[in-house]
Amino acid sequence: MEPTTNRAAAELKDDLKRGLEHLRSLADEVRVRLHLGSMEAKNEWNRLEPHLHEVERTAREATEASRRAVAEAVESLKKLRDSL
């Protein structure tokens, strides 16, 4: 592999690592808030949670699609968190 390709792959992996850390942190925060949240929020969490596990699995593939999936999952969790 060329140095540029190695660098791009390393950056992608770093982005995915940071994104997954953020995703896990948001998920933990949402879980805590759900204890006090509404039934609507709990239903939304039940819809999102399986998707989060899928995103984490996909992120292991370290592709651009993985990076987008993590970013979209983070945004979904932020919206849920902000609604609580």
C-alpha cells in the first residue's frame, strides 16, 4: 500500500474510533435519561438500540459507509437525547 493510502486508512480508523466512542457515550447518557423519560422516548430508544449494535458491527469494516453510518447514528442519538 502507498503511504497516502495507509494514511487515509489510519485516518478512517481514527474517525471511526472517535465516532464509536461518542456513540457509546451518547447511548449511555440516553439510557440514564430514559429512566426518567416518557414512554415515547423509550419506544424511540427501543427502535434505535438494535441499529446502534448494527452500526458498531459495520464500523469494524472501516469503510466510508461505516463512517457515515456512525455519524448518522450519533445524530439520531443526539436528537433522542435532546428530546428527553
